Amino acid sequence: MTVPSPDHFHPMTTMTDGTIKQVNPFSGTQVWTVPGRGQRPLSVPIPNPAPLGPGATTHTCAFCSGRPLDTPPEKSRIIRHEGRWRTLTDLLPGQYGDSVAEFRRVPNLFEIVPYSYWVDNYGFLMNEDVHRRMERYLADPAGKQHVDAIIRTRLKANGRAPETVDPAGWHELEKSYFAGGHDVIVARRHFADGATDTSQLASSGSLTTEEHFGLILLTVESIADLYARNRYVPYVAAFQNWLAPAGASFDHLHKQLVAIDERGVQSALEIERLRRNPNMYNEWAVDYAGYHNLTIAENDHAVMVAGVGHRFPTLEIYSKSPTPEPWLQTQEEIRAMSDMVHAAHAAAGADVPCNEEWHHKPIDLDMPMPWRINIKWRVSTLAGFEGGTKIYVNTLSPTDIRDRVVPQLYALRDARRIDEGIRIAMECATGRNMLRYNPYLR
């Protein structure tokens, strides 16, 4: 769908009966919110919770802290050292227990875009640093045993007998767990501190603000690293699936990073609109939200608004930084985004399935765009009406989203569970063009 010119375009139209028709200004997605459908509960409690048994907090799933060898070889980890975050790399299996990894970066066991894709289509070669790390890990007996066990697990899951793979093919599989482009950022906890049963999962919102900053920091560092190690990657997709209805294979907090060789159709359409209006993220996101009382919260370097024209209820968090690339921003700017995303998750609660989608300027794009993160509550199922008409029924309007989140943020701030410097609702500034990515405004 082609979005009409701003002179004739209204992202939200309220009909006489109360139906709210929305068009996303960036994607053109059409959404209706029908009166009376938004009162259903959002949470999806875990059915039949069971008491936690011995070892549950460290050994429940393959991502748990007590099972580091159930994931492929760790690329890096972030730890707390003398009150500061410190990233460790190139550890051998015997060193995994020497520090407490708050978050670990490991290759995905089953890559969306496998290592072989880059080799076969581009002639990709791992760089010298990665090659040395791989040789060092495989020269370690425990490291070789670890990688072999991971490969056997992968082959068996794909219905292949490990003994049918020749040495050359085996070595190619080994390479995929050192030079591949699909990584997972895994949290230390499976259950929240003090949990007594299986329903009390550790979510993004249950972390402290400092812990969440560590998670965001390692994610940003890892995106930069994936760009740096593969010259054929124009974009790294970053996302988080929370709970099974949102696509999570494990109820264990983790993010995923996937290096891809194109921007995607949706991104291409958005860039086309950006070329026509370089200031569109101010005009059609943050400024529009301000004019329609959809600004939910802000701090000095980030702002949260209720999203318009999404298939699912969505919170949009924008970086105000003039620097589009997250990995080039200051730690203060990254922390501000982290605090806002953390607050959004805490307000939703751990029982609400959601997708966290990161968007940033593709590394080869010649125009700036702001780093932004969308948090989508997966609280409905697309049906035949949506498939046939491409008009999506969202049970919550942007105003409904605002009215659910704002009271929660006040309560969380009073309880000191989110950053106390966050400004909420009417406390937010009313200035225009607060996103400073656009050089024409500087």
C-alpha cells in the first residue's frame, strides 16, 4: 500500500460507532480496533505451575547457567567486575566456571541463515582472529569434546547419523559454531530470584535496571561484532521472543541476532518513504504521539509512545541520539534506551507474550534513521478476516495501550522497580522534533 501524502493522510480515524481505523505511517499496515474487544486479559499464565525442585534454578533448560556445555561454544560473556560491566571473550570450557556470566553470547544451534550460506553464496572466509579462536578451542580436549557433542546433537535433530559425515564435512560444521552469523544472548536466570514454582520466570522486566543495561550492552556489542566479521552483511536483525505464543522455544530470557544479506522488503519500503521525508520519524511517530496524547514516557535520551497501525498492541521506544548506530552511541545514551525498554517490559508483566524488535540504520544506508525498539504484545491470533483483507484487528487502540501502561509505570517508579528518572505521561516534554537523528534539524 502506498501511504498518501501528509496533506491527506490521517494515521488514526475514529468512526461514529467508536471503531478506530489506523494506518501505520511507515509500513502502510491497516488496523482496526473495534469497540468492546479490548477488555480481555493480556496475560497468559503458565498452566499447572509446579514447585521448583532441587537444581531447577540452574538446570531447567539448555540455556540455564548450570548447563553451559548444552549450547555451542560461547563467543563472549558480560560480567560485573568491581562495579562495572566487563566483556570476556575466548574462554575455554575449563574457564566457564571462573566467573559469573550475567549474560552469554552463544551461536544458535540451528541457524536461520547458516554458515554454509555465506560460504556457498559469497565465498566467505572467517577472519584470522576467529580462526585462531577456533583452533585454540578445538586443540583443548574439553573444547573438542564439547563441539563434537554439539554437532552430534544437531545432526540427530535433523535425522542424520553422525557417522555418515566425512572429516571435511565435520570440520565445516565445526566452523559454523565459531564464524556463523546467528547468535543468542542468554540470561543467567531461568526463574526470578526467590521463585518457588515454575510460573515465576525471570523476564526482562524482572531484571534490575543495571542488569537490563548489561543485557542491552552485550547485545549492542554483539551486533557491531557481527558486522565487523562479515563484509557481506548489510543488516543484523535483533529480536527477542518472550513465551511460546510469541515464538520462544525456551521460557528462558534470551535475544537473537541474525546477520542477513538484504534489508528486507518492509525496510526497503520504509527507506523509500524516508528519502521523501527525512524527518518522518519525528513527524509521524514522536510528534504525532505528542499531538494525540500518546506519549507514554521519556528520559533525556529516549522516548516511549503508543504505536499506531500495528497488528498487535505495540510500544515504540525511540533513541533521541543524533548517532543512528547503537554501537557508536555513548553508554549514557544506550543506558537511556535500556531503561525505557526495561520499564516497558516491567509495565506489561512477565505473563504477557511479546516480541521485542530492534530497528537501526543498515550499515550501508546513506541516510540516518533513529535506533528504535518495538515491543509487541502477542495477545491475539490472526484469523481469516486478516488474511483475506489484509486489514488487521487489534484488540487495543493506541489510547487503550497508553491507559494500561501509564498507571503501571507510576506504580513501578514509586516502588523503585524502574529507573526513577523516567518522566511519565504529562511530565514529558512537549517539544517538537526531539529525535536528533535528522541532520537538517541540528
